[in-house]
Amino acid sequence: MTLTISRILHAGYVFACDATRIAFDPIVENPFSRNCHAFPDVAFDLAQFRAQRFDAVFISHFHDDHCSFDSLDLIDRATPLYVYCIFDELFVMLRELGFLNVHALKLDVPVCIGAITVTARRAEDADVDSLFQIQAAGLNVLNVVDAWIAPATLPVLAQFAPWDMVLWPFQTMRETDVLAPSRAPRAPVSLPEEWAAQLQALRPRYVVPSSCQFVQEPWSWYNHALFPVTYRQFADEVAGWLPEATLLRLNPSVSVELDATGARAAPPLAWVLPVGPQDVDYDYHAQATPPTTAAIARHFPALPAAHAARVRAWCQAGLALRYEALEPPEDSYFDVPRVWRLSVFDHAGEGTHYRYRLDGARATLLGDGDGDGDGDGDAAPLAWTTEIPAAKLYAALELGESLTSMYMRINDHAFDAATDAELDLADIIDDPLIRCLYNDSFGAYQAAQLRRIQARR
């Protein structure tokens, strides 16, 4: 008996053994998560995918690049879903989507589906992620998804060494560094040291560089700034750590048949359609100069009048209400009163600037709230700045768009020396706009998808 492993996209796979077929984190959208474009490029035959029958679908966590309702909407509703998530809201939404058999995965509890056994293992951030151990045909495969292995989990996994295959999220991602590029340290272009010890403890026969296979829009500076590690570098460093292992690249649609003797090519997934060159690699520029937020905003179309009014009303009133409803962060830069400027740029690159005084849990819009920056009523110097395209702010408010693709720019401003020194110690994630959009907000992307799907019905 053999185990066939087929790549869909990002962290999505199909595992097949004997008559059992299981999909993991299936995403059949390009772009996915609104503007993550598959890299290498790929298309999908959705009619063929809709005709597929899986014995189960496993979802590692709730992030929209792993749990997308637009993709799940194409799957037969009788298919059992096994989902790792600590938030009940996701399970409610999945049932509203129409799935009849939805299960919450528990860590370290095996789930047997025909010839395949799947066990969710603890990731470093157990409130969000999980890992998958897949056992079939006498083989052990570890799908790390795009998580990090929890320290307490490694000894548990090491007991199964040598692993037959490890699907390893090979990219480190500068998702917060690009928010404040003028202040971020230069990213190391080497793999994290702990990866060597972890992979050596697992002793896999095969290592698959997995996850993070996407770029942004063709004009985006993120395409040269987000991912410092290339496939080539990953292969070179892993070869030094694991000289006996084989590095196996699985592009979208590619399948391998694995058994105790080795891995061989298998027929590709017919509904995953490669587009153009597939053995491409990232082109990272450590010294990439980011364009201004005004220049980025010009790439987006003008907001319809009603959408622009929604953004304006939120900046004038909704933001302050939202800020005051949040629990203040502990030991934060904002423990003392600060003046914050939010700049929102339209399709012409014109900025509308709102100044707020942040004092504890209170946010006060200064001046008349027209966004022109005049008559702000407070002579205190700026202590924090945030910039964002208007189109992206609307997308976050109404469409559930995630932080990764917002093109937010934080503290790209010439502050006074004292403020600069304090900002060096501040946490970017304490940014007031980030907190207002994303703190205490769960499943906004899936909720927006669910509304659209229900409206179509």
C-alpha cells in the first residue's frame, strides 16, 4: 500500500491511501485572501473540483488562507469537516454555510478516516495554529502547515523519527516589518537556528518546502520585501543539516506516491492547472525602497461615493467608539497621552489627515473632523502616524481583508529626537488602527464571504 500526496496551493494538500481521500486546508482561489497571488501561477477547474468527493476535510486554523468559505462552498456539504479552532463562532458559520458534519479537533487525539489517521499537534501559538501528523500505509508524515513547532511538542514528534516526510513552511515572512520599513531592522537572509535542531530531531527522509507560495499584485513592492528566504537557500541549508534527506519540491498540482522504498511521481491533480513557469524562485531585495502610501493608493480604483462616505464616517466617529471599546494593551507606548495622525489616501494619492488625542481608553478627534488637519485644537507634537489607502480601509471595514495586504505604513515620519527614542521601544502591533480593525475581531473575512454566498443563494 502507498500514500499519494498532492499539492493544491499554499498549505493545501490531498492525501490518498487505498480508497480514502482527505483534503487539508483546501484553497482553490487565485488570488486568495483577496490579493495573495499564487507563486508559481495557477488556475483551477472549479467544475472538476466541485465534482470531487473527499472522505474528510481537515482545516489547521481559521486564517483566511487556510479556511476560505469561497473554496469550501464548492465542496459537498455531507463531507465531514475537522477544524482546529478555539472560537465557537467559526463552527457556527460553517454550519450556516451548510455543512452537516463539523467537528472541533482536539490536540493529540487521533482521528481515523478509512486508511488514514490524522492527529492535530500543538503549535507554538496554540490559540491559533495546529500541526498535522498523518499516518497511513505504515508511513508518518508531518504537515507543519505554516506554524512553528511548540517546544513541548518536539519531544513528542521526535519519538516517531525518522519521519518519512515533513512538509515544512520554509519561508520566514516580514509581515510586520513592511508596516514600518523605515524603522525595521534588516532581515536576516538565513533560516532560523531552531529549525536545524527541529529538523535534525525529526530526521525526515523527505523534506518538502511548503506554504507561503504567493506574491502580491505585479506592481507591489512587497514582492521583493516580504520573503527573505528563497527555495534555493532553503535547499542549500537543509542539505547541510540533513545530508541523508532528499528535498522534494511540490508545485501546485504535483503529486508523489510515497512508500517505504521512496517517493515517485504520480499523476497530477487534474483540477489544479499550472500557468507558466513553475520552478520559479523569489527575488528578495534587502534594500528595496518602498513607494509612498500616496503612490500605492493610486493603484486602486476610486471608491464609490457610498463606500467613501463609510470610510469618512468611521474616521470621524466610528474609530473613536471602537477604540474606547477595546481593552487597553498592557505596558504600551500609549500608556501616556499621545497625539496620533491617521492619513487616508484616495485613488488620486490625495491624503485626508485625522488627528486624535489618545488618552488611556479614550480617543478624541481633534478639530472639526473634516480631515484637513486645520484647527486641530492641540499643539502637542505628533507621537505616532499611520497611513493607509482608502480602498484598503474600506476593505478591512466591510470585506474582512487581513493585515497582510493592507499596505499600511506606520511611523514613516520625521519625529523629534525624544519621540524617536521612545518609538524604538514601541510595539508596532499597538498601532491604534491595527487595534481598532483587528483586536477582538474574529472571522471577519469568513463572515463577509458568508454574507456574499447567502446573498447569491
